[in-house]
Amino acid sequence: MPETGARRRTFALHWNRPHWPWLERFWLGTRHRLTNAALLLLVLTLCYGVWPYGTLWRLEHAVLAGDQATVAALVDLDAVRDEIARRLDKDQDSLITAVSDAFIDWLEAGLRQHGVEALQRLVTLDWVREQFLLIPTLQGPGLWASISEIFFSAPDDLRVRIERAPLAPPLNLRLQLEGLAWRVTLIHD
């Protein structure tokens, strides 16, 4: 029996000692680096997620101030026109799934009046400004109170749905990352 107690003490002493001191040193050094890397990754992810909101904020203020140059820098009119043209062409796929009756009536009247150049004449910076000015909260709490849906459909593609005046259909936007800037590439209701 005394031998068994000695074995237990030896085993307990052996077990409490680090078996692999190099592993313990590695873990202590790596733990701090992993924590710092995880925190950095979290901060970068949050910054990336907030980044397009800055574009929406700049666009809201440019519309309210009548700053056409900033609106032109933030909205890719050619991409907006191209996507509307794709929606009108039954043989092409479009990101615009459904449009309101008012939008169809507006396009139809434009086609009658301007013919094939309707989109060039209808989809302008003034039209973009008009779409945003239909948002009732722009004068009060701002654009943020009117956003009903916002999500990333891809890392470089943000979709926004904005509720407008009671009789106006919601405004749908698509922001895409172009280089180092987010730009609006789709507007429709």
C-alpha cells in the first residue's frame, strides 16, 4: 500500500508539471497575437459594413443642398439607364424584378415623347433628385428613418429599400463598390 500512495504522489506531481513547455510558451505568445488579429478583423468588418452608409449620407446631403456635382459623383447614370433598358428588354435579365404602375406609366410617356432616346432624356440628375425629394423624412429626421430594408447581396453589392410619400411606391437602390468608392447603379420604384 505505501507504494501505491507514492505512485499517486508521483503521478500527481508529474501531471501538474507542463509536459510540453514549448507548447505553453507558444500558446501564451500566440494567444495575444490571435486576440489582436481577431479584434482587427472585427473592426475592419464593422468599418466595411458602415462604409456604404457614408455614401448614402453624402447623397442625402447633396440632394438637399442641390449639389449636382456630388450627386453626379455618387450616381452612375449610365448604369442606372442600362439596368432600366435591360428591364424593358424581355430577352435580357434584369436586377429590377417588379416595377410600380407609376414607373411604367412614366417610362411609357417618355417613350412616346422622346422615342429611343427616352432613357437619356428621362434618367437625369434632376430625376434622381426628384426621386429622393419624394422621401417625406428628408426634411425632418432624414433618410435613415425611411429605410425599410438594407442588406448586402454580395460583398460589393448593397441593396436599399426606402419608403416614400404615402402615394409614392418605395424607392429601390443598388450601391456597388467601384474601385474605392460606393456608387448608386440602380434606382427604381
